[in-house]
Amino acid sequence: MPCSRVVIIGDGAFGRAIAERATARGIAVHRLLGRRDNVDGSGLTAATLDGVDVVIDASTADAVPANVAATMRAGVPMIVGATGWHDRLDVVREYVAQHHGALLHAANFAAGVLRFTHLLAEAARRFPRRAGYASALLDTHHAAKRDAPSGTARQLAAAIEGAVGTRPEITSLRVGHVPGTHELVLDGPYEQIRIVHEVRDRRLFADGAVDAASWLVETPRAGVFTLTDMLADEVPA
């Protein structure tokens, strides 16, 4: 079943960008819900979501659990693009399981970031601490970004820790209008290696969220998924 009609939670820059990209790709935006439209998930009912293929949450961390609970009760699949809420992941999983629902979440919807994650894990293995290399992550975003470190930076750090057993220190910078730049620094006694992923346009994230919505509804699914599941044929686990 193709994705043809969505509801987007969050009328900030990310939510508006998703609405723009969805419309450009022929997907109808049924509603774009701001905070006042959806207090504690009140805008997400079986009636308001009638005929909607998928809900995309681009709101804030504190709103995610209530939004998931309401969307699962309404029986609609969901994409979660808000960050900073993963300490509630067990609760969210329970909501999804209770209603046999489907949810895909990502800290970053750029497929290139998932590839970058695997690249950094491999780089950390090849330049280990035992060979004299110290590692650090630099996390740079626009001044309005609320969470620091970003969800992407935490994802990268976790992948590196999983590869070598040591979690790199993260330094976060919030300045200007930077969409998102992440850099791994591997510093040795006589050399330094830098690996950088730089987003040039926020439409990258918005297109990725629309891609995820299309993937989630094209085949009947149940459970909690990530971009790794979506890109399983392309990116190694």
C-alpha cells in the first residue's frame, strides 16, 4: 500500500519541511499539528486520523510518549523523528506491543548518517587506543537545537563504544544556522585523522522521514523499527 495521506505532529522547522517534501512527492498532508492542537496527544484520535496512512512525529521529547500512545490506540503506524526521548523507549515499545502497532524511530533520517556510523565504528577499530590514538566526537548544530549532545552524536558514540569498548568524549556546539555536522577526531602522537559528515540542507532529514513513512506502510508490519531495518539490504547491521 503506497503512502498517500499523513498527519505531521510539530509545526516547527522540521515539521514544516516534512510537510513541504511530502506535498512535493504527491502525499497529502491531512493535518500539521502544533503544540496547542495536540495537548497530551488529544489531536490524535481514531476520528481525526480516519483515512490517514501514517503519523510523523516531529515534535519534542516530552510529547513523544503521549503521542505514541494515542496514535497506537487509533491503529495508525507512526514515524518518530523527535530526539532526546530514548530513556522512555521501553514505555514506547510497550504501547506499540499492546496495540500490535508499527513504529519506526530515528535520531537522524539521513541514510548517509547510518553509513557514516558504520564507517566510524570501523575507523575506531583501525585506530585504537592501544595504538596510541585518542578519540573525540564534535557535534555542531544550529543555536535553536534543544538537545546536546544530539541524538545522532549519541548514536555515533554508542557505535564506537560497541566496536572498541571505549566511548569517545562528545563536545557539542550550538551556533548560528548549522543544519548538522558530526566529526570524529582520532588523535595519535604524530598524526590526526578527521572524518566528517556535514548536512548542507535540512531537506535531507525531511526526505528521509518521508522515505521512512513510505517504507513503514508499503507492507503490513508490526513492531518497533529503525533505519537499520529499513536499509537492511544496503547497510550491514
